[in-house]
Amino acid sequence: MLTLIYVYLLYYILHFFAFGMYKKAGKNPIHVFIPLVQDFTLLEIIGRKKSHAYWGLVPYVNFLFGLTWTTDICNSFGKRAFW
């Protein structure tokens, strides 16, 4: 049970850093803490269809879409490199 609590705490700590990104994009930052709504809002920010969020639920495919979304986020905020 304690492990489950640690997993939830880690989840919310990691997603807390996205709070500022949503604020900067002009979206509701509370959506960071709601799992599927977070994906829908993220896809709005990067300019993709909301239906792409469902690919995040498919094993193995979600990794590839995650990589694509990460590069699109960087491009949306004017960053062309990871460093």
C-alpha cells in the first residue's frame, strides 16, 4: 500500500513541472493533474487532433507517439533542440 502512495506522489511531482507549460500556453493548468484530459489539452497545444490521445493507451505504440509529442512540444515553444 505504501508503494502505491509513493507511485502517486511521484506521478504528481513529475507532472507538477508541466503546470507552468500549460500556463504559458494559455490553457487551464489544472488539466495537468487529470490523466486523459492532460493528453487532450497537450494535443491542443501542439496542434494535433484529440483522437490521437487514444493511441497513448495502446502498448508499444504509446512510446512512439510520446516521442513525437515531445518533439512537437519543443517546436510549439520555439525550442529546436533538447539542450
